[in-house]
Amino acid sequence: MSTNVTGSAGWRHRLVRWVPPLVVAGLWEATTRLSLVDPMLLPPFSAVLRRGWQLLVSGRLLGDLTASAWRVLLGFGAAAILALPAGIALGLYPILEELGSVLLSALRPLSPPAWIPLAILWFGIGDPPALFIIFVGTFFSLLLGTLAATKAAEPQLIKAALTLGASRRQSIWYVILPRLLPALLTQARIGLGLAWMCVIAAEMVAVQRGVGFLMIEARNLFRTEDVIVGMIAVAMVGLATDRLLLRLEKVLCRWRMGLEPSRLYAQALRERQP
């Protein structure tokens, strides 16, 4: 009986998440149908869905999404491979953080679009400048996030491991990395979002295939539906990857289940009730 109740509650919780998007879609459709907004600027939601289906059936949307996703995978993957260990090293060795502090502070404020002209000068037109923009746009976010998470690790846990005879390598592998894993997955979720922002910006100027190119081409041809279809497609892919990483976090970090602040707060409130 309790299993059925828990299952039905879980389904209700999942369905409630879709209420705000459905409300927004309904208001969007009503606003355009009542001519409160120029349909050239904001087409009806139903028209966007029809156009999206046409682009999907024709293969154009799927091809552009595949091209963009491949660039995101390569650029973000390269950034993660370099930034995550570098962030851990900077957090563990203060001398390294001190050496890199000026350079990081100088480069961090530069937004990814600011690198586009230089990337085109260096790499020309095509995939290389787009990959470079994705790499630069996600590297510093991953590096600084990992650095902050490493410095926030409880020093008493490391001291306890060293006191019990663990080597420094063992304390890093068995104490620090498991402690950092949830934060690293959170940084990956943030970094993937940044990677999609970067790839869209890069594809608008540097390539001739991808969702960004689809959107800029549609803008030039006054196809507002295509622009919005591209935005929705990226949003859906971003949502899917975010859910996937959340699922991965639940599998790899089972020891954290029930320890989230929101769950602990809700449990404390229930215990205080008479």
C-alpha cells in the first residue's frame, strides 16, 4: 500500500513540473491569437510546433542538432579534462593558486563572444573556432568551480585519513574525490549549459551547419518560427542532459540521498509538528 502511495506521489510531483511550461504555452497561444502581439514578431505556439515538426521530418533540425551536440561534446570534454584536475590541484596546493591568481582574475571577466574575432583570425571559419569558443567559455567556469569545491572540503577528513596511515595519494583518491564528486557533477551541469550558449554564439558567425546557423539564417529570412524552433530545441536538449546528469549523480552519490538541505529542512519541519 505504501509503495503505491509513494509511486502515485512521485508521478504527481513529476506532472506538476510541467504545469508552468503548459501555462506559458497557453498564454503565448492566446496572446498571439488575440492579436495582442504582431505574429511576425511572435508567431503562435501552434505554428512554431508545426514548423518544428516540418524541420524535424525534413532532417534539417536533427542534422543541425547533431552538429551542435558534437561540437559541445568535443569542446566541453576538452575543457573538463583539463579544468577539473587543474582546479583540484590549485585547491590542494596554495602555491599554485597564488601563481595563477592574476592570470585567472584577468581572463575570467572576458565573455566567450569576446573571443570570437580572435578565434576566427587564428583558426579561420569552420569547426576549430567554434570548438575554441566552447573550450574557453567553459574552461574557466569549471576550473574556478572545482577550485572552490576543493577548498571547501573538510580538512579534518583529510587529516583523519593521514593520521590513520593513508598516503597523500590515497587521501586524494579515497577522501577528497568522493567528497568532490557531487560538486563536480554540479559543475558539469553548469558547464554544459555554458557550452550550449557558446556553441550557438559561435555557429552564428563561424560555421554553416548547426542550430546557431539555423537561427541566424532564419533571422535573415524573417522566419521567426525557425528561430524559436532552434531555441526550443536547444532548451529540450539542455533539459535532457541536465536530467541525465542528475540521474548519474543519484547513482554515483547514493550516500547523499536524503541529505540535501531541502529534504533535511522538510524533515525537521515534520518532526516539529505535534
